Amino acid sequence: MEIIINNLRKTFGEKVAVDIPDLTIHSGELLGLVGNNGAGKSTLFRLILDLIKADTGAVYMKDPAQPPLKGESERVINVAETEAWKDWTGAFVDESFLIDYLTPDEYFQFIARLTDTSDEQLQEFLAQFQHFMADELTGQKKLIRTLSAGNKQKVGIMAAMLLRPQVLILDEPFNFLDPSSQNAIKHMLQKYNEETGATILVSSHNLQHTVDISSRIVLLENGKVIQDIDNREHQAQAILENYFEINE
Amino acid sequence: MNSYKLYKLICKNADLQEKRHPLIDKNRFMKFLMVFYWLYFAAILLFMGVVMAIGMKNSYNGVAAFHVFDGGMLYLLIIDFWLRFGLQETPAQRAQPYALLPVRRSFLMHTYLIRSGLAWGNLYWWFLLVPFGLITITVPLGWVAFFGWLLGWWLLCIANGFFYLFCRALILKHLAWTLLPAAIHGALLAIMLVPDKNPLDMPSTLLMYSFLKWDFLPFLCVGILILLLYKANFTLQMGMVHAEIGKKEDKEIKHATQFNFLNRYGKLGEYLKLEVKQRMRNKTVKMSFYVGIGFMVMFSVIMYFTDIYDNLDFMRSFICLYNYIVLGMMTLITIMCYEGNYIDGLMSRRESILQLLTAKYYFNVLLLLIPPIILLPLMIIGKMSVWMNVGYFFFTAGVIYPAFFQMAVYNNNTLPMNTKITSKQGNTTQQIFSTVIFFLPLGLERAATALLGEPWGYILLAVLGLAGIATHRLWLRNVYQRFMARRYKNMEGFRASRNS
């Protein structure tokens, strides 16, 4: 699933949060988004997910389910004009994606039913994550709001992946997680990307993890793309270390 | 920094917290409405003070007007108590930001309690009392008596405020504590209303008269009462600070009921489950439900056991309508405000808001089965007509609810579901809207029954309601489309007010 960002600009007062003239995220890419605090990573995700209004420009996705319009080779949809893209997009940005008075089981079931996932498919899905959940999420009578930050993060990530989305957007997925869970997430994302060819967007302050998993890395500063790095051979490592002055 | 400066600083921070609430800070219209609302009710109280003074002066020959007024002291204090819900937070809820600062918790608690006692809110009733007292006390008894009387009222309001804080802190621990003030006030109301003559009239009058005469003993007694309530609050709230700071709801829920019978309704069934669980598992939402039921029962009991409304058609109609709309009013006026807590998750699913609105509508229509049960005894003994119930049942479901649902388009303030019971519940626009939506149907009912006669007026209301019910899919979709057109503005508001 291709995501096309065109002339996208968002400001908060005087502050430019996002200013991207042109950026295409190709189908099947695992794109890592990095930048310092306030660089515009979360704002860009919210714009892609139509959760905030752009001042100018738009985000487009190619809709594989619809026949192309006359004179076009593919049907391209503006995410602000239709909700069709929500059927193939999964996302977790923060806790406002979680219904915290449900138990994790209930929440997964809720998402599953909304996405026409059968109970059997849901159980199969959860079985894959058994190790990741470490017996702390399912089969419990604990509400999501009583879970630790790390476990809430796990619930959010799993719920985003539950409908087997063709576009997966995760904001800071490694936050709050213990080292083994961080590793598990890395492997899960890579495996999912390889198996499904889904387009995955991940933002993170953890450069090592981002470099490890991303096929492409975009570096944001003050809302602008200042580096767009092909990372298939992990060549972004040195550039990012230099930018973030890690080894000085 | 000395203690006084620290006290002033904490008070200043508390003032800023209220002033800079996201709903008010960036919204000029809201600021205007707040001032308007404040002045509006102050003007009403002033007007009532004057009217009551003149009315009582002329109507109760032989009994001084202020004696008549003071006889109803407990009514005023009961109203004052319940109005405090939604306006006053407990000190424990405000202590959290200071947890790691070098401020003694006991000092913090004293600061908040003293601030509560000296709050301007305790003087708000003076808008009623001052004109009343000026007209009825200063002329016969002079200014000294007038100030004594005012001071007495102020001290009683302070004591009432501390009693409220005490109850409120207990309610924060467990909802069942709501029964404490409800039982005390219920008992007082029963004592005052059931017998032919109110036995508490004379003690109230004597107490206020002794204030007026500046007798030392009643001031001492009320002073001791305030100190006792202060001490009780201090002890209770100190314990609450620890609980509030280390707040973690760690225990498992007892029953994770699945409501599997709703599975047959597909996605709609899932949203219906969400509605039920939202009410069952969140203190604030649960509380509004219980309060609604409590008021329904209270009004019905008063009407059943007393004859005070027997000759008042308007009050009969009022109580019947109130019973039908109160549950909807308590949750639908603030429709979507609880969902503000997880709005981003909802908005990332296709048409989830439409499904949610539909589920909310069905759920609230189902709740309309409760009022006829509560009002059944009144129908059996003939104090309320069956037709009135039929009319209001359908009118609420088909006309009033669609009006409530319009708020889904405009509400954009997130309300806490589980942490701050009844604090900052709804904004001024919502409160004004609820007032309008309440009195318009009453006017319509009065006009319809006056024009068409008793059963036909209610049949007209029912027919109007049935039309709204029959077209619910249409107007729900319209609300959804208008919500989506305003979604960015609303989501921004929900985000800004979340956790504030």
C-alpha cells in the first residue's frame, strides 16, 4: 500500500510542526521515522491517520479494492475525504487508542468483531503473541487502565496488528517495554513486513532498533524531512549517530 | 519562604488551575458564558430575595418575615450541599503536584481546607440573603442584627461546605457513601414534609434569631461544629492524599460479564456492550446513573406520600417528565465527552462513531423502561395518568433524545470517567442546553393539553415521539455526518481537555 504525502503543512501558532512538500512511502517499505522531540513525528502520523487537520496539502493512499477512475491506473484516495483506508490501516499512537475500562481480552474481541475477525482467527492471532504477552494480558480480569505502561503498549500494538493491516503505523513502539519485549517487537514487525508486504511506519528515539528493522529511514527536523536514507544495508547508522552526536 | 507566603502561593496555583482549564482558557465565548451564568443566577437570587421579602412581609401577619424565611433554613442548606457537587474538588485531588516538593502535606491540607472555608462560593447565597435581610431585618432591628444574621448564615454555609467535603472524600473511596448524605437529607426532608407542621421550623427559626441577637452560644456551637468537621476532614483527607498520590487500581474486577446475548447484533452489539460496560466500570458514569435514579425515586416518594403536588398539574407534569428525561439528561448532554478519552481509537475505525451513536440511542431508549416502573405506584393510586406516561415515554425517545444527540456534534471536552467523581461535569453550554431542553417540552405539554384536553394532548406528544423513533436512522446519520464535518475541531478539544 503506497502512501503519498503531497505539500503537507501543519502549524501550531508560529511553530511549524510538519512541512513536507513531497514524500512517497512505497508499498512494503518498513519506514523508520526519527528526529528529536518536537521534530513532528507524532504530528505526521496523526495527519496520515486524519486525526488532525492539515493547513495545506493532503495524504493519499492507493485503494486496491476499488477500480481506477477513468484516465487513472490506480484508485488514489485522500484520507481526509473517505474512511475506506481505515479498513486496511492499523495504528497505535498513544493511550487514547485504548478503551481502558475493558480487559485486554475484551478489547481484542471488540477490535476483532469490528474487523470481522472470527473467534478462531483471534485465538490463532493471540497464540502467536503468547511469548510477547508473558501471561500478563489474556485470561486476566484486569482492566487495561490498571496495566503497567509497558503492558498497555503491548495491548495497543497487538490491537493495531489484529486486523492484519496493509498499513501499520506505530508511534514509539519500543517505549515502556522491557529489553526482551523490545526485541520481540522488532522481530514481529520484520516478520510481519516480510510475510504480508505491509507498509509499516515506525517512529522511535531508539536509533539502534530503528536502524535494525527499517528498510528506509526519514529524519525529521522542525517538521521538515532533512534526510531520506536507504537503509537496506543498515547504512543509516553512521548518518544518524553523526546527526544525534551520539559518539562525541 | 514563610508559611503565609507559601499559603498564598498554593492558593494562587489553585486559582490558576481553575482559570487556565483548557475549556475556558482559550475560549472567549466560554469565558463570557461563565460570567453570564454567574451573573444570571446572582440576579435571580437578588430578585428572589426582594420578592420573598415583600411577599412574606405582606402575607404572614404577626410573624416576622425573617422568621418565616429562617424556618426553611435546612432546605437552603440541603440545596447548597448538592449544588456543590461539580463545583468543588476535594483537597486530596489537588495535592498530587506537590507530592515531591518540599511542602509538608499537613500544611498543604490546612491550606486547602482553609481556602475551602474562606471560598467566595460560601458567600454566593448572600445574593439572596442581603436583599431579603435589608428589607426585613434592618428596618425593625437595625444593622447590627442584620450583620449577625448574615454572619450566622455564612458560618452555616462553611459548616455545610466542610460536611460536603467530608462526604465527597468518602464517596471517592466508595460510591455507596453517597447514601450517607442522601439518608441524612432524606430523613430531614421526611421530618419536614410528612407531618402537617414542620417540627424543625421552630428550632431553625430560634437558631437564626439568636445569631441576629449576637448571642454567644450559637456562634460558639457552630464554631465548634466547623472545627469538628475541619478536623474530621483533615484526618480523612490526609489518608486520601496517600491514596490519591499512589493511586493504582490494582485489583481485578469481580465479574467480567461478557453479555454474549448481544453478539447476535454484530458490530452494533459490540458498541452496546461498550455502553453497558462504560456505565458499570467507571465511577463517574455509574454515579450519574445512581444519582438520576435517586432523584426519580425521591420525587416519586414525595408525590406518593404527601399531598403537596396533588393540586398542581404543572408539578405533576414536571415530575413525570423529569423521571423520563433525567437519565438521558445526565449522560446525553455530555454525549461523546467520556469517549473523548479514547476518541483517536474510535476515529481510526470506519463509521465507528455512527455505530456508537446508534448503540447509545438504543441503550437510552431501553433505559426509558425504568421510569414507568418507578412511577407505577403513582399511576395505580391515580396521582399520575397513564396517558401522561405514554406521552412522555414516546416524546422523550423520539423528540427529546434527538435533541440531546445534537450535542454530539458540538461537545468537545473530555470528561474523566473514573478519577474525579462529578467534578467539572459538563460545561456551561451543556448546562444551559439541558435547562432549555427541559422546559420547552413542559411548555409544549401545557399548550397541547390546554388545547386538546388531557388524553389528546399526550397522544399528540406520543405521535410526535413515534415520528422521531421511526426516523432515528436518518437523524442519527445526520448527526454523524455533522460530527465528521467538525471532527478536527472536536478532536482537538478532546485532546486538550484530556487529563486536565
